[in-house]
Amino acid sequence: MKQLITFLAALIFCSAAGAQTDSTKNSKDTIRIGGIVIIKNGKKDKEKSKGSSEVNITMGREHKSKKNSNISTNWWIVDLGFSNYDDKTNYANAGSYLVSRPGYPALNKNDFKLNAGKSINVNIWFFMQRLNVVKHYVNLQYGLGLELNNYRYKSGISYKENGTAPYSGGTQTNAPFIFRDSISFSKNKLAADYLTVPLMLNFRTNPDSHKKGISLSAGVSAGYLYSQRNKQRSPERGKDRNKGDYDLNRFKLSYVAELGLGPVRLYGSYSPKSFYDHSLDMRPYNVGLRFSNW
């Protein structure tokens, strides 16, 4: 009841003010009562009686148009997808990196097949930024983050950094090598983690909204390998987490892309060079969903 009385009093005030307004001037008064905005426009309609005024009532907040910033920052972006590789290795010329077990065939392409559904890629981007290039329709996009790749093997291969190869007659090996183990593993994966910097050109069809329109980014990324390990689980040995130098290349250069369809973001990457340094020729790629504000 009190709100109604206040509302009527405001209307009477506006009408009284309109009666005292000079007919040769245009005026516009705004009154706020809580979440109610009352706007009195002093312009007169020729067809209406002299001295009349128009009162507009708006419920809620006033909306002001925001200008897009030339630099937009997005913090803590997470990617969730799958890791895999294109195996182009010539196994006949793999050299001492692959150690054969007596009485068994040499390691081949089948030994390096992955369980695709369990080979997970997780990327954590500390930040990404967009720099306006052409009216926010074309932008330069860059960032910094961690790229975590897990290659889950179907077979029982194992990695060793240095030491005696178990099936090579006791010959000392001064380089990393891979061999077919004597047991089966319930879990067997190679993990390779990188500190990565992406640089892309971004195109947007709707610069005024992050959740509408189509967004496309494409470019390259440079990564530095800071961790590599072979994680295994078996009834015989329990959990093993072996860290070492397994001939993985310290640097990784990839083509990267991102596609935004409204609020949905997809990402992908492909490296045209093997992520092994001297031995195997395996070219990694990742695909998945990106959880991002833009």
C-alpha cells in the first residue's frame, strides 16, 4: 500500500511540474524510486491540449551499451579431449631403441597401438588474450598454459632410461630403450607434459556477444617438455611410476585450431614432426572440448 501511495505521489509531482514548464522549451526529468525509473518528457503533441506532457515509466535497471575493449583476457581455460598419434615409424630401421625378446617377434606397429578411449588430453591455460586487429571481427589470440598428454597402450611395452636391456644378453645400453615386458599390465601409459604458448588469428561473426555467432581461430603453438614418465599397474608389481629420459623431443611445434559454435568450443592440434627425438616417428594430435568464457 505504501508503494502505491509513493507511486501516485510521484505521478502527481510529474504532472505538476509539467504544468509549470515553459511551452517554448523541451525538458526531460528522471525520477528513480527503488527499481522504478520515471521519465517525464516535456515535448508537446500538437494534437494534444496545451501544457500536456508525456510520462514514461521503466521498471528495472537502465541498460547502457558497452564498448568492446581492444584487449580481452580470459583466465583459467580447461580443455578435455583425447590424445593420439599418426605412427609413421620404419620399424626395420628403429635401431637399438627397440629391444627384442628372444623367441618373440620384434616390436612392431601393433605394440604401439593405443586404447583411444583412455588416452586422455587435458590442457590448463593460465590465460588467453584477444587483441583487436580489425573492428573486433579479426583478432590476434595468444596465451600460456600446460598441455598434458596420456598415451594409454594396449600392449605390455616398458620404457627404460639407461641400464642393461633384459633380453639382449646382458649388453650394457647407454641410451633409452623400449622392450616387450614379461607381464601384462592393467594400466600402461606414457605421459608427456608441456608448457605451451599458442598464437592464433581469430575471426568472429558477432563481436558483441561471446555466446552467439561463429568464432574460428587457427595458428601454431610451441611447447617445452618438462615431464615424461611411464606409469604402469599390474598384480605382480603393483603401481610403478618411472620417470626418465625416453628420447622424447624437448620441443614440440604444432598446428592448432579452435571452433566456436555459439557457447560450444572445440579445439584441435597436430604436430607435423615426431615427438620422439631420434627413434620412432610418431606425430601427435589432440581433439576435444574447450571450456571457456569466449
